Amino acid sequence: MTIEVIALKKPPALTELCCNSTGQSTLLQHNRNSGLTEYLWIVVAVSPASILLSTLKLNDREGGNVMDKNQGKLNKEKSKISWRRKFLGGFLLASGTLLALSMTQVANAAEPFILSSPAFKDGTSLAKKNSGDRKDNPNCVGENVSPPLAWANPPAGTKSFALTMVDPEARGGMGVVHWVAYGIPVSVTGFAEGEVSKPSPNYVGGKGTAGGGASTYIGPCTPRGAPHHYTFMLIATDLEPGDLPAGLTREELFAKLTGRTKGATGLVGPFGSP
């Protein structure tokens, strides 16, 4: 960016400052005597298409020196206000830097609270090994290996997380709760594959409705037909990790979380029996 500062005194003959299409300044003199007050004209040329013009009154007494027509050489006038050029240049540079920093902070603040998995994308199928492994149920075709989960950008004030997995289409739309967990420390940012298929110190186990009320992950045992949409929901809370007792159902957990949540994010993994 080029910054050019030009200073002119306005004599009794009216002086006008204008610019041609290339951005260069031209002086037009008019033979008219009027006024004795001096003015300083400052032109900041950012580009030929963008010019900022401002006028600063110097408050000189009337009857001040009048600039002769042959005396108005721009180079001499420029030298008198070199400090203003430096000031304006530094000011504009600092302003641009502050604006860039502000935009970066806004972008960072806009980062969403998100739950994801390195094993499947939101809306894509769970793996067969994530299905349940009950031998007495022919719809359980997997190994009951919990999928890996990861999350980022928790809301401000978060102290712990709760996590549920629900099949909303099961039991004719009444739903089945496959997993309830809470008391997950804010320092935990995910679970490894298979980690929550068994008890872990990184969460407090609740009580689902699948697997006879198990406190750990219970994989899908989807009946034949259309895939079901297994929904993982991560809830940020302002509760300390040890505030809630083990064994809460999803409904009991939600009652305890009323007024204590900071935000939530979800992830859906469909699955259908082969």
C-alpha cells in the first residue's frame, strides 16, 4: 500500500484540489479573492481508485502570509509535514494489524463444539464389529467393539461431559438406550476403539435399556429391514466429574442436568443387519 501526503495552503485566490483518472493531483487556480484563513489540505492516496481527503483548520489569525503562485511547489510543502506522513503511515499500518487480529479472534471464537469419529463420518455406517455380540440374538452380528470417538472446542465453563447412545427407531419408535455415561473429565477429549465396551476410569457408567441395563457400551442388534440411526450425543456440563452417582438412567441423568448444561453436539452412525 502506497501512502502519499500532500500539504497546500489556501490563498485568497480559491484553491481546489482534484484528481485525474491516474490518481495524480492537479491544482486549479481561480482569480477570486476571498477569505484570509489558512487551511491545511491532506491527501492520503491509498490507490488511484481510493482517496481519503480531509481538511484541518490551523486557526491562524486573519491577514496571514499569502502563498505566491510561483511559490507553491509541492516538494517544499511535503517536507514541512514529513512527520505527518510517518504518523499516518504508522497509524494505518497499526489499524490494519489490529483488524487482522480481531478477525482471527472472531474466527477462533466461531469454532464449533463438535463430536466426531476417525472410524466413520456423520451419517455413514457403523462397522460390523461395532454391532452387539449376543449369541442368543441372531441380529447381533458383531463383536461389541465401541467405535473411537473424539471431540473438540467445548463451550466455556465446561467441567465435565455426559454421553449417550440411542437407537430412536427401535421398539417401533419408542427407542432403545444403548449407552449412558457421564462424569467424563473436561481433560478427556475422546475414547479409543473398544475403550467403553468395558468399565473405564474416564467415565461413570449409567444404565441403558439394551443389554439388560448394562453400564457399558452395547452395540446394535438391528432387525432386518431399513437401517437404524444410532445417535451419539455429547453434552457439556458445569458439574464436577464426581458430582453424580453411578447407575442413572438417561431420564434420571437428564433431570440432574437440567440447568447445568453448556452445549451439546451429536454424531449419527446408521447400521442395518446384513
